[in-house]
Amino acid sequence: MELRDIEIFLTLAEELHFGRTAQRLFISQARVSQAIKKQERTIGAPLFERTSRVVHLTAVGQQLRDDLRPLFAGLRDSIDRASLVARGTKPLLRIGTIAGFFAEMRPYFDTYRRRHPGWDFVIRPTPFLEPFEPLRRGDIDLMICWLPVEEPDLTTGPVLRTESRMLMVSPQHRLAGESSVSIEVLGDQPVLSAARPLPDYWENAYMPFFTPSGRPIERGTPISTLDEIHAIISTTDAIHQIFAHATVYNTRPDIVHVPIVGGSPGRWGLVWRSESENDQIRAFAAVVRELGEIPPL
């Protein structure tokens, strides 16, 4: 199976749409169909179920996707690193992050650069609605996100920060003037919800499904970005929870942050694809372990 055909298969397995796959790879739909048919002939079984409206992976297709994805990403990384060396360019560690406290991560970055002058890194903000796919696609090497992460193909590294939780409300909300609120208030009305499904355990670590007393925390308006959260909170009586660093990095005149008491703290840590662990990832994780966690606010 040629590398390009593998890329076509993995992209179609993600998009589940021949047209979008063709657009993403800048090829024709006929080329996509040709590659998939060739692979199905080689394997001897259908990889996709096709109807006039939907495309689904078969059981064989799912197995092939799961087997090929880490191998293809690792091979692509190896080729990219070899190309960098050939051009005399520093190997690049791509760090994706959902967290926004870049300034407080600076000691990690400075120490990494000082210890490894032959390497470099780049920071890439990662959307919370797509938490692990950038790692699995090979778009990033390392991710900073809230914990726990219980994906079987991913490794969890050291913790960077442990912090409290804050309630987001508008200045006109009845809770805006409180010095603190119990986490039980999250059971009083629906909170904002993710516009796409997240792993249940991971969503629960950010926004629990139940309060400590067992009251359900209902999901309401779906959101996709932090800007949407701000827009909804500032113009309605909606409530939402966020981690404490938002009080420094997302301060706005139309948003009030009220400390939440009674809930478990949030934890942020390093995560990477197990199959792609390399010297750069290990070196950055070692720096974080040595310097320890960022002090709480």
C-alpha cells in the first residue's frame, strides 16, 4: 500500500465524506474512490459502507484505521525530522495547548531552550472540542490539557498546574456580587455544553455531571469556542464554570468570575501519543518534572 493511499484512507476514515476528503488532500473524488477500491481489493473486504447519504467504516476498516494511524503518523514525523536535518533546520517540537497561561509556562520553555540549543519548539492553540485528534493526526507532538486523560493510545506525563474553579456570570447576574459560591449552584440551572461530544470522563473532570450532593448538572446551550462562552454569559443569565487562570488571562468588563468552593481542583498536564514518544518529548517532560508545578493563583 503506497503512502499516499494510506493518507487517503485515513483522511476518509476521519471525514467519512468523499468530497471533503478530496478537498482536504487537493485531489479529485475519483482519485479517492480509486485508492479505496484498490485497498479493498488488496485486503479482500470492504473498508467502508456507502449509501447515497452516509459513509461508515466497516469493522475491517476500523481495525485498519486503528493499526495504521499511529504507524503513519510516526513515519511522517520521521520523514519530517530527516528533512529538517537535511536542510540544516532545528528539529521542532510542536506543543498544542488548550490552556491559556502561556506566560507562566515561560520557565519550562526557557529551560528547554537553554538545555537543548539544537532543538526548537512552537506553541499551537488546540480547540477543546477536538482534544486528542491533533495528536493522533500527527499535527502536534505534545499537548497541554486538563486531566485525567484515559485514552489507551496516549501517555500522560507530569502535572503543570493544579487550580481552583470559578463561576462565570454577567455583572447583572444575582450571583455576581458574591465573594464565593458553592459548587451546588451548578445544579440550579443548565450550564453551557460542548457543541460536539467529548469523552464522558474528560468532560466530567471539567464540568461534573452531578454536584457533590448528587444533583444533576444539566447541559444547555451548545458552545464551540471561548468567544461564544463570553458572548452568551455576558448577554444572558446563563452560568458556566472555568478554571481560575481565566481570571488573569480572560478578564473582561462584561464577565464576573466568582470563586467556587466545594469542588475538586482542576489539573493540567502533558499528554502525548505513546507510539510517537521521542527524545524531544522526554526532554520537555523532564524539564516540567524538575521545575515542578506552576504555583496556584
